[in-house]
Amino acid sequence: MAQSSIYDFTVRDIQGNGQSMEAYRDKVLLIVNTASKCGFTPQLEGLQALYKDLNELGLEVLGFPCNQFMNQDPGTDESISQFCSLNYGVDFPMFAKIEVNGDGTHPLYRFLKQEARGLMGSEKVKWNFTKFLVDRNGRVVRRYPPTAKPEAIRKDIEELL
């Protein structure tokens, strides 16, 4: 059965527990594929700042570690969680490592990529820290490239809150 809504998916949190995306209904979501050893890794600080400032208004930042780009997140889920927390104070929800491209693409990412295509209509996620913005109705409204800093998309997020 094809999923028609972001709320149809189940993901694994970074502790390995199943988590229905239904838990985020009526929230604005910023979904990001993260990596611990990437030039964009310092964006975790900006993502955490957005989460801290806007969570009470209804924003959830959801981090999905991915090791598909030059092996920039080779650790275990536990070591990734510790790295993000210790180095960047991350306390937004982090999930188990996933694949965002290829045959093993997680169904959630397959859906996100179909709903918000990248440059020249491409579905492929080009690199770590690609961001997907989802409105309170579960509609994917925009994809941002890895170079888009969290603070630069704050206005778009606030418009949806």
C-alpha cells in the first residue's frame, strides 16, 4: 500500500524503538539527514537553536543520521547520539541511521523525495544536511540544500507556525 501522508510511516528512534510519525501530527517538521563527520556538521548547533526557540510553538526537528556520503557517519546509533549531545547539545529527536538514496532508501525518505524534488527535478538527496520542511497538515512544502543554514530558513518555519 502506498503511503499518502507523512503520518503513515513508522521510523526507529536512535534507541531502536519504533516511532509512528503520527506522534508529530499538527506539528511543523524540519526533517534532516545528519552526519557527525561532515563539513556541515556544525549546522547541528543551528538546528538545536531552532528547536530550542520554536519547539513550544510547534516545531519538531527530526534528525536522521546517514552514512551514505563518503562514510561521514560511520558510528553506531549510540555513538552518534552521544556525539550530537556532547558536542552540540542536541536534544531534538534523533533516529536510527538510515539510507536516503538507492535500493535501501527508507520509505519515509522515498516519500519526502517524491513530494519535494531537488535541483532540476531530481529526487536524489545530494548530501548530508538536506532539509525537508513539512507543514502542520503533514504536507511536504519545501526541500532545502545542505548549504542552507538553519537560521536562513527560520522565516519559512515561522510562517508555518
